[in-house]
Amino acid sequence: MATHVCKVCGTRKPFEHFDKVLREGPREPWNFRHCKDCAHVAYERRYAIPARRKALLNASVNWKKEHPERHAELAREYRARYPEKIMAQNRLNYAIRKRRIKRQPCEVCGATEKVHAHHISYESKDWYNVRWLCGVCHEIEHG
């Protein structure tokens, strides 16, 4: 198994534990950032400060307002690329609105605010088979 040393924590880990700098690039050491564990620590540190979190959210909202055509185009591309995801999300959201399904606390950390539904599969038989995760735990799950 191929391994690499993280430049931040200095531990040797398998290639699967690293994010690539170039998404479409190869899984080679020159194309690795720090390991996913260090990336998660940095992510939590960035969002731990409420003022910073609010600034990042405002920047995102402002970008969407300033570039509505580009935002709509990106949304259309995403919906065209992942129709099964959109269908599963829409069906689950409808069931939540109709109170057929109730949001649960995060299965990992127990958080109750801003809990996301992580689909196990996007097949029609699994539309309601989800894990309830907070935003941070959901990011970790996707790695």
C-alpha cells in the first residue's frame, strides 16, 4: 500500500487519507495537501470563531447576489450531473415538510441544530434511509 507523510502532523498514512490539490490530478505525493485529519482540524478552527463563520457566510451570500447568472448556471449543471441526488433530496425534504419523517440529532456528536440528512444510497428504495449528521460531521463523512 502506498503511503505518504503529512506535511502538517508528520505522520505516515495511506494515500486515501489525503486530499488532492488538483481534483482531476493523479493520486501522487506531489499532488497531496495535508492529510484529511489535519484538514478537519483546520476546518473546525476556521469555523469555531462566530465572527469568521458569519463573514464566510456573508461572502457566500454576497457572491450569489452579485453573480446570479453564474450561480444559476452552476445549479443547473449540478442538477443535470446528479439527477438521482436531487430526486432523493426532494423526496426526503417533502417527507420532512409533511411530518412523515422527523429530523434527528447528529448520530456522531449529538448536535441538534442544522442537522443534515446523509443519504446512504440514492436509489429509490433508499430515499428515506439516511444518517443524521451535523454540518461538520457531514463534511468529515464525505472526507
